[in-house]
Amino acid sequence: MKAEYDFSRGKRGAVLSPRGKTRITIYLDDAILERFKAEAARTGKGYQTLINEALAQNVNGAEPPVTASQVRKILREELKRRAGLKPYSPRRTACSRKQVATGVCTK
């Protein structure tokens, strides 16, 4: 270690400033904050990072995740289209879903 250090060109404050981020004070509901902290503990990410990601998704208009029922509907329609059958519609046919899926009833 040197006996004397030259701080004549030194600057006060943080050593590195975060680029593209701004420190703010914000008030959140306790339930919201607890939910993000629980998610942070589960995923290993910081809760502030999760809040930032959630806000970014909302601002960027990200689409909500596809539900299981939506996936089933898409698959059913695509499989029928590839098989050359009409898509299932409960209002247009008296066939059961099983009959339509197996190709017994194509009305």
C-alpha cells in the first residue's frame, strides 16, 4: 500500500453510474410487494428486477401467455384442417367431440 494517494482528480459519489436506469421512490401496496418478493425468492431474481420486467411487458404491450384451453383449441383446429375435415363447432353439428376428433362425424 502506498504511503500517500493522490485524490486531486477524484470525484464524489458512486464509482459507476448505472446506464439507462434511474433511482426513484415509489409506493406500492403491501400485497403487491409481498407477491413480487415471494416470486423473487422462488426464481432467484431480485424483486425490483421482476417489477421492472412486469412494467416493461405492460408498456410494450406484450401478449398474455397462451392458456391450455387455447392450445387445445388451436391443436384441434389444426389437426382437423390437416386431415381435410371441417373444424369442430358445437352450434353446427350434433356430433360429439370424440366423434369429430376420430373422424366418425364430419358435419
